[in-house]
Amino acid sequence: VVSVMAPAAFAPKGIPGERVTSTLRSPAKNAAVNGKPNSYHLKGLARDSVPPPGMSMSAYVTQLRRLNPGLDVINEGDHAHMEPK
């Protein structure tokens, strides 16, 4: 019997009104958006999102960092990217 370990659960916390724009990507989709070849998106361990209308990206990223202390929350300018530290 071969035991297969499931990947660690990736369930970042967000805020009401945000819009998630990318999570798990296929290799083709990752290449199409110029994603890194070793992107966490390929493993389902990354999430991109944008703030609710009227909220600045800076305020949004600050709030996501407070809600997700175990994740890297990166301000990409036009979206927030979250992945494991």
C-alpha cells in the first residue's frame, strides 16, 4: 500500500467585497500570464485578489497581513498575492 500525503491546506482569510482573481493555475495558464516556472499557483498554494471598491491596495494588504500572519502577503500594485512563507 502506498500512502500519499495531501498537500497542506491552503485557506487564506480574506475580507468582504474582495475579488479573488487567481488561485490554482495549469502550466499553460501560468505561462500565459508570465508566471514564474516554480509558482505556488501551480500547486494551489497561492491566491491573487483585489480589494473591495473604495479600499486602497495598501490598506487591503495591511488587513490581509493581519488576518494571515503565517503567509507572505505581497502588494503587487494591481493585486495582492498570498503564498506560504
